[in-house]
Amino acid sequence: MRLLCVVILSVTLFCWSQDVKGQGAASPINYERKFSKVELRADFRYLRSILEQEHPGVNWYTSKESMNIAFEDAYKKIADEMTEKDFGLLLKPLVAKIRCGHTDLRFSPETRKWERAKNRSFILPLGFFIQGDRLFIARNDSNDPSLVLGSEVLEIEGNTAGKILRTLRKYLPADGYGEAFKDATLEAGFFDEYYLSVFGGKEKYQFSIKNAQGEVKPQILEFKPRVPTGNRPPRLSKEDETQRRLTRLRGLSFPKEVASTALLRISSFSYDDYESFLMTHERFFQEIEQNHAANLIIDLRQNSGGNHEIALDLMKYLMDSTFVLTSHAEAPVMIPSFILNNDVEEQDASRAFSERIVKKCGEGTYCLNVPSVGKHKPYEQYRFKGNLYILIGEQTFSAASSFVASLKEQRKATLVGRETGGGEAGCNGGIISTVVLPATKLRLQFPHFRITTAVKAPNIGRGVIPNVNVEYTIQERLNKADLELEKTYELIRRAEISKLGH
């Protein structure tokens, strides 16, 4: 059993739904169909009951009173008729108000596919860097190749950059009170999707752009991607493709810029899909020991989580004594109602909630009984005892953020970068279900357990704060500078000089 975002269950309220296996062919979907107020209110009540009664952290960051007000306000806004998209846009800010990065409301796969096809003519011609409430050109796919990357976009279709960003953030899930994870999500390719859903699309857009000289110029731009030149690279074999994915996911090197230093890059805790992480970690730390590395840099800036057992095994090579990665994994119910009712896509979904895996641990509290929860002993062989540096950022999320939080609590390490996107106190996860609302077919991504780290400080709704904060200018981002790594090299050199001085 993996911990955090690893078991995906598709569930629905009625067994005749087209999402349930074994049913006949699905009837054609009318994407513009408007659902009645009776249907919409039934979906809303179902959604509310699941969140209030079975979500492990619905009031972790937002009080019950505030959520009640939000529920009632959204309920009053249900119109006589609404499409799936309109209803989803009404509910998404409500779900985001829970402030859980693993809880999200999504359109049905069919509607998402239809929306993508419809929006092919409305693609935004520019891509953006986000800095606070400001937008800067990061990519130019417009009909005007003279636009300079890094120029500031003040307005799109008469809406200021600040208004656009503040609006879109209301629809995005994130842990706690931080906004950086939301901005990272928008920058990672979701800006178009959210902008078109909320503000609508056009074939041509009016922009207000400020250049480097401070001149503001209105421009009408349309999407016109450059035609690629040259031959396409040959298709990789299955083995080569797997190796390329593994290379992207993790890798060990020994940088020439600093002596006696190893750099371990892990962009996801999901490489167990391709190889044994136990053997991989042992090989990495054996090589680190053989190279007599006194400093270890672990780069988790792109790591959005994955298998918690990978994080646990990695931690066993870094700790000096008994430690905790996950202190508790608790839920308000043992088995969710939609699992008990057999309203699930997978026939064996209930196995994820067997009494062997989920146990009662208090009045109205049930615990996830998996190896990664509780106390653990470090490995004796190949254990790293030197200077540890961790690179973190807004994309460090879920299991990766929990790893950093618990490590920082129990071992001396220098964190370099920016606040993690995942919460320092933990997150909601463990087992993730996808609940299908019966009428509209909207999907609710639903975590079942509150996962808490080893951190003992009060939960203030923030991510893990670095010891050394690193911020970028827009030009540095355009130049693809690696300031966190440069800063870490500088810290290592200073430490070596200081050691020689003593």
C-alpha cells in the first residue's frame, strides 16, 4: 500500500452510470445540456455531505462556520438551469476554500476533451511568468515575433493582470494559505485552461504590454506557432523511453564546481513504476560513500510527491537515530459511504479499506495502518553522515514536502530555495478517490486521510520555509539560471574556508 496520492478509485452514486464497468455503451453526451435545479441541488447536497462527513481536513484551515457560509452562498447561486461547466465553475471556488491541494473538482473527461477541442481556436498567443500579481512574457507564439520576452503584460481584454490572477487563484487547490503553488500550477501549462474556462476565449486578444523602456503599447495578437524546422528525432525503443523517464525522475552526479560533493536529483517519488527504489537508493548511497562525499545536495524543487515509501527509504540513509516521517494518518470514517454502497468503478476498490489496512484508533477516528507511519530506524550501511543541503520550491509538494518537513525537524540540514507548495504540518491524502456526481458527472478528487509530519510546531498553514531564501528576477528566469544550486555551492565553499580557518 502506497501512502499519499497512490490509490485512485473512481466512484459514482448510481450503478447505472456510464463510468461503471460492465454497463452497456454510453449514450452520446450533449455538452451543452442544461441540468434542472432539482438535479443540481441533489448533486450539491451529495457533494456537501461527502465533504462535511468524510473529508479528513475540511476544517483544517477553514473554520466550520466559514465553510457553512460558503456552502449556503453557493447553494443560493444555483440557477434554474446550468450546464456541467457552469455548475463546476460555481463549485470549484467552494472546494478550493478547503485549502487542500489534493481536493479538487474537475469536469468530466468527456467535457474536458470537448472543451480542449473547442478551445483550439482560442489558444492564448503568449505564455507567462508570474511575479506577485504581475504577468511577464515567457513564451511568444503570436503573430508578432518582435515582442521581447520578459516584457510585462498589464492587461488582457481590458482586465488587469492582478485581477486575472486573483480570479484564477480562487479556482485552484493548494495546501494552507500559500499562493505560490497555485502560480506554479498556472505557469506549468494550466493558465490557458483556467483563463479560457473563466474569462472565455477569442481568436484574437487585445493586450496591453509594457516594454523595457516603460512604454505601454496596446496590441491585438493571435496564436500563430512557429513551424518547426529540421527532421523529427527517431522514435525511441520502449527500453530507451523507460531509461529517459528514469533519467528525468532521478539521478546522481558529482559536480566539478565544488569538491567532495554529491548531487542527488529526485523530481518525483514515483520511479518505483520502473525499478526497485530499494536497489536504486542503495546503489546511490554506496556510490556516494565510495566517492568520499562530505556534502550531499538533494534537489527536490520539481518533486510533487508520489510513493511515500520511497521518501521513507531515502530518509533511512540520512538519519542518525530513530525517526518519524509520518506521525499519523487519520480519517473520520473507516470505509467511505460510496465504497460501502459498491458505487465504484473498480470491483476490488473496497480492499483499500480492509480492516488490515484501516483500524479504529479512537472515538470517530480511523488510522491507516501502513509501514510508513510511525517510528523507523535508519540503515547502518551506506548511511550519509555529512553536510546535507536540500533544494526546495513551490513545486515541492505532497510526499516531497512531508519528507522535507520531517527531515528538517529531526536532522541538521540547510534548506535552500523557496517555501514548499506542500504544507509543513502535512496534507490530506493516503488514499485518493474520484467521486462522480450523479447528474452532472463532475469529478471530486477526494483524499481520505489526514497525514501529519513529525513537525511539533503549531500548524500555521504554511509550507516548509527554507533557511536560505532564493528569488529570481524575470531576466534570470529567461536565462535559465540556477540560483539555488549556485547559492548552495557558495555555502559549501564558505564552510570549507571556515573549517580551514579553524
